[in-house]
Amino acid sequence: MCIPYFQSQVQAELFLARQCQFHLNCEPKDLAPNHLWNLANWVMTSGALLIGKAKAEELSDKIRDIRKQMGAHLSV
């Protein structure tokens, strides 16, 4: 999901890893649904510096949408 917003897959993976490690205290492979709201917030903040505010907002919204979709399944 992040790759279209960065110049390469490597940059997208590094960005995601930094957000997870420094802000969520986890590895990307360990992301859980409860991490996604905070991840979306950090993507908005940190991403705006790297990819611009509009792209960061779009990516953040996509992460939030995934969490919303998962919400119905998690409450069962």
C-alpha cells in the first residue's frame, strides 16, 4: 500500500519500519489492528515531511479505512 507514495519499495519499507520501530515499538511484521490508528497518525506527521501533506493524508486515510474495515470483524 505504501509503495506508490515513495520512489521505491525499499524507501516504502524503510519508512514503515521507522514508524513501527520508533513510534509503535514494534516491527512491521508484528503490526496488529490496534496499531493502525497510531500508525495512521504517524504516517500523516512524518510522511508529510517526506512525500508531502496531500500524499501523507491520502496514505493515512487508507490505513484508517483498513482499520475501520477490520473493526467490524474484531468486535464479533
